[in-house]
Amino acid sequence: MAEIPDVEMVDTEDEYIHVRFRDPDRYDDIRTPDWADNPAESVSEGSEVRTGKLEGEDDWEVTSVLIKKSVGEEKAREQAREIVEKIES
């Protein structure tokens, strides 16, 4: 089982709380994949998952999760972590 990363940063923007798990600057490519909608939506309606791919690697890692602002920061942290656990375990 992969080790689930710790939350690095929580930032509230426009309509989302952006919960960052990994530094996006270390990735060659960042995407919001459709396949991540199901695990994300099963935890928090309207959430989105951003993934990053390291140069020369085949695997994608979750870089951050966007949770609707109405949830609140503490609950957003919990929900984002639950989403990452579903995807990476």
C-alpha cells in the first residue's frame, strides 16, 4: 500500500478550498483526469482531483484536491485526505 502524503498547504480560492499534497512544480505535466471524478464525488460533491506526472515516469500522483468552499477548511482537509486514500491505496 502506498504511503498517503501529508497535507502541505490549504488555500481558499474563489469557490474552492485547494488542499495541496505535493508540490506541483516538481511535475512535468498536471491534469484534472475524468477517472478521478468517481472517487472524488463519492466523498465530496463537486470536488476535483489534480494529478501530476514526473518527467520520465509512467505513473501519475495526486498533487491536490479541490473541495467546494461551503464545506469549510477543516472538513475540506478531511475529505481531501479521504479522496487521496481512495485513489492511492
